[in-house]
Amino acid sequence: MSMLQFNGVHTHYGPIHVLKNVNYRVEQGEIVCLLGANGAGKTTTMKTILGLVRPTGGHVQFNGQTIDRMSPSQIVKAGIAPVPEGRRVFSRMTVMENLELGAYLRTDHKAIADDMARVFDLFPRLKERRKQLAGLMSGGEQQMLAMGRALMARPTLLIMDEPSMGLSPIFVERVFDTVQSINQQGVSIFMVEQNANLALTIANRGYVLQTGEVVLEDTAANLLLSELVRKTYLGESIDVD
């Protein structure tokens, strides 16, 4: 049984058919990357997992439990936490207040304190700036905060939507290093990412989504060698004999 599984999922926005008979799976301990152009359905995939969009066909399961009719809070409580596109930190709240909000469904105060220490170990800069307003931080620092806030929910599966978007190259590398560290601590990761080269370098497997349909699924190593991926997502020109 896979940790996360899409079984023949269709989604619509009114008459617009966005996801078309989509099948994904994420196994325990994996990093899985979802590639696709703008409008392919990547963010809709993330919203479907989190209960923000309801499938019009098929089912989404997490650890064998159907979750596609659950509320977002129930899904977070089940063990899935999001790192949303654009970070979406609470700009008028402090770093500490943002992190505390990540644990809003929890009552295990000792474990919350342990997780706060863990987040500060992963992101020492957040500890240094814990009293600073989040809106005054750089984009890279806000991305750290968004990741830390998600970890405060103590998830077993982290859903990440374009974590490198808008960041400087130095912060992009730092984010991907941290993703690997989080994964090594036992958290599985399903990630939408525009930087296909870096994402596939750290991922175990990946999917390519085009106009709502999965057109390619393979190991990350094989996807890096795929003509479609190299031409469309890595910007390489392919010689034709």
C-alpha cells in the first residue's frame, strides 16, 4: 500500500476539465517530483491532496484512508502538511508566531517544543530572527519559515509547491539541501518544482504532467535522460540524425 495514491482522479473547475484520470503514488521515505508547464494541473494536484479542490472522479488515499472528502484541517491532522507556492507567511506576525501556527491542531506541548527546537536546528536563521516580523524577511528566509511552519504540524508527508520560485541561486541550493535533510529524518515529500534539473537530482521518482494528463512516469535518473524532459524542462536541444 502506497503512502499517497491518486486512483483515476478527475477534477474540474466548472466546465473546465483540469486533471484527467490521473494516477500518482508516493511511497514511504520517497521524494517524488511533479513536472509540468504552467496550466498543466500541478497546483490543482496539490490543492486536491489538501482538500481545497474535490475530485469529480476517482479517489485520493493516504495510508489506505480515502481523504478526498475530508476538510483541510482533517488532512493536516492525518499527517500531510503544505509548503504553498509563494510561501504565504503571515507577514504581520513574528517568525515565532508563524511557527506556532503550524502546530495549531496539536495539544502535545512537550512534543511541540521538541519540534520547535528541531526547526531551529534546521534553520538557525529563524532562531536568530524569531522575534522579527515575517514580512521583513527576504524571500529565502520566508521560504525557510514556510518549511519550518509545515514541519511544526509533525507531518509524515510534506507537499511542496514550487519551493525555489523567486529565490536567488544560493538560497535555491540551500532549500534543496534542506529538503534532503527533512527527507532523511523520515518525512516523505511530494514536490512540484520548476527547476527540473535540481529536483530530479534529489528525487527518487517523478511524473510529467501535460494538460492534466500524466504522460511520463519513471525514476528520477531515467527522467533526466528522457528526451521529452531534456528538451521541454531542461532547455536542451536534441540532435536528430
